[in-house]
Amino acid sequence: MGSALATQFDADEPLDFESLVRRHQAMVFSIALHFLHDRSAAEEIAQDVFLQLHRHLDAMQSADHVTFWLRRVTTHRCIDYSRRRRFDFVWLDRVPEPAAPGTHTADPLLSRRLRATIASLPAPARMAVVLRYQEDLTPEEIARVLDRPVATVKSQLQRALKLLREKMVRYA
Amino acid sequence: MHDELRDALRRVEPPDGFAERVMRKAASEPVRPKPAVDARRSKTEWRGMLVARLAIAATLVITIGAGAWYQAEERRREGEEAKRQVLVSLNIAGSKLREVQMRINHEQER
């Protein structure tokens, strides 16, 4: 399977499935974790997404295609999972800590509070915020990943930011 | 706010051994043999198949309709034939009766 992929990818790209997993695992796991705020559910979803990639590896045309595909499948799986989950409470003490606390300069308490506030957003806006600030995607790219009109994504981001500001001001 | 959001939502590494677990699961998945013919058919092929199916359905409808019409026509023809035979029989019986009646009348007049 790797050899078939080798002819389609650039020469300097890692080609085999294991390389793809290692390269994209943080992206896939983080989208699920920041959206669901549940480490075990995030790991489960990330594993399922990579197994699905393994089954569809022949259909991947380029490295960009793999990235787009992984973002799309992960976001849709997360949204489906959160719909199935009846009670969507997020406790502040369950909000995940970053993997490497020493690599950032911001107030860890503030970051934690911010993640908890993001967790309280409605699912569509929450996913748009995760893709905007974790993956640094433009509203147009988010619209393509989530299969939504660009105008919808823009208004969801604006409303989410307004809500987050209000909540954070109240917290401060 | 944007920087704080980026900081709060920076990528997180999955638990240790994640890639190994994925690789183990992927290796244990049964390999499905590829179908000889690509399952994804082009639009033209789908249109061709649809036309062929419609043609088969139309042929069936015409054949069944023609059969039903032929049977009804056959029954009607048999009925007509039976009716004609009855009428001929009645005609013959009538003429015989008239002949007998005429003979009786003739005998009485003598």
C-alpha cells in the first residue's frame, strides 16, 4: 500500500502509514480533545480516524489531501459523537492540561478557564473556534472542512468570540 | 484574545504508545481483496444501466399486456362462435316447427 502511495506523494514526504500517523497524531487527537474535553473519547476517535485512513489510503492523492481528509473526518466524527452523548457537561477540573506546560508563556489558569469557556459553546461554533485557533485555518478553509457556507462560519466565529469575551470579562 | 485562544488551543500530543496502538489495530484488520472491477461507476455507465433497465421493464410490460389482450380476444371469439351456433340451431328448430305447423294446417283444411 505504501508503494502505491509513493508514486503519488512528493519525494521528500514520508510515505508509509506509520509516518502519516506520527505526523498527524497531534492534530487529530487535539481537535478531538479540544472539542470533546475527554481524553479517552479523543483517543478513541483519533484511533478510529487513523484506522479509516488506513482503509482509504489508496484514495489519498497528496499530503495536503491527507491533512484535509483527516481534519474533515475527525471533525465530523467528533460532532457525531457529541450528538450521541446525551449529557454534555464539562467540569473545569476535567478540562485537559496541555501536554508540555513549559512551552508557553500565557497564564495556565487563564488558558484552563478559556478552554472551559470554549467547552460551553454550542457544538458548531466550538468546532469552528478549534479549527480557527488550533489549526490556524481561515473561515473559507473551515467552511470546506465542515461543509458549511463561509458566511455561516464567519458569523459562528464572531458570535463565539463575543460570547467568550463576555464570559471571560465576567470571570476577570 | 486571539493569542490567548491560540495558546489555550495549541496542539497536544496523544498519550504514549498511541501510534503503536494504531499500527497494531491496523495490522490486525482483515485485508479486504479489491474487487476486479472498480465499484465506482461513471455517470455514463449508470445512465446506460438505467436505460437498459427501463428497456427491460418496458418489454416486460408490453409482453404481459399483449398476452392478456390475446387471451381476452380469444375468449371473445369463442363466445361469438358459440352464439352463432346457438342462433343457427334455433333457426333450424324454428324452420322445422314452421314446416310441421304448415303440414298440420294443410291436413286440417282437407
